Amino acid sequence: MDNLFNLLDRLDAANIYYTLGRNRSDTVLVTMTVVGMRVEIDVFRDGHMEMCVFCGSESPIENSDVLDEIIKSNSS
């Protein structure tokens, strides 16, 4: 639990916006977004962390077909 609060303290001190979520019973998901990057950090009950970094353009897309395709390809 200390690792989670240490991470949140570091993000707060850096004025980095984040959200908390829970997708698994043994982790808390910390999602942060900075320019050109989204970072997902799973903080596990035992204190270790796993991180995924997603880089890409932040340019807006006005073509609604893109959204339709994303929804269609990810529907179960």
C-alpha cells in the first residue's frame, strides 16, 4: 500500500492529473495522461508495479467513421 501512496504523492507534487480504477481484485490502476502519452500503472497488493506506456498523436479526429470502427472492432 505504501507504493501506491508514494506514487500518488509523486504525481500530486508534479501536478500530473491521474485517475484511479480497479479492473482486477489484486490491483489498483493509476492512469495518467501527459502530452503525447498515456500511462497505465497497475499497483499490486504486494507493492510491485507494472506499467504500460501508450504514445501517439493527440490531434483531434473529426471523422466519426473512426469511432464507429473502434467500437465495432472491440465489441464482444
